[in-house]
Amino acid sequence: MSILNDILNARQFALNEDYQQALSLYQKARTEIEREISICHDIQQNKSWTNMLVEIEEEKKAIKQIMSSCESFYSKIGSDPSKVHDIEPDD
């Protein structure tokens, strides 16, 4: 099922710190779930879809909080995130 694949891939992208791609896949899954809800007439199945939507929103919110924290951190240290990986650690 592509919805589950989208969610699993979104989670993997989030773990790999590719937050924009993760959010994009979550949005795609959300759209597909909303379509399923609109055509599904099974109350139990709709509850499952609705629960999945709640989980997606919680995960999207967590990712957005991480992104906001990163932006705040990088602005405080006055650095571009892409340059942080080039910093040599002190031994």
C-alpha cells in the first residue's frame, strides 16, 4: 500500500535529517488517507484512517519543532547549517 510506504519513507527521511522530504511525503500520505476516508463507508476502517491522520500530524509537528530548533540554534551561532559539517572537532 503506497500510504504505508509513504509514511515509512517519511520517517526514514526524518531520521536522516531530510525534513523537507519527510514533510512532503507525510502530506502525500495525508492526501491519500483523506481520499480513502471520503470513499470508505466502513466505520471501523474510517476510525483507523482517522487515527493514522492524527499520528501523521503529531509526527509532522515534531519535525517542524526540530526544524525550528535547528534554525534557532544556527541563527544563534551565526552559521549556515550546510557549513556546520565542515567544522573540525577539537580533540
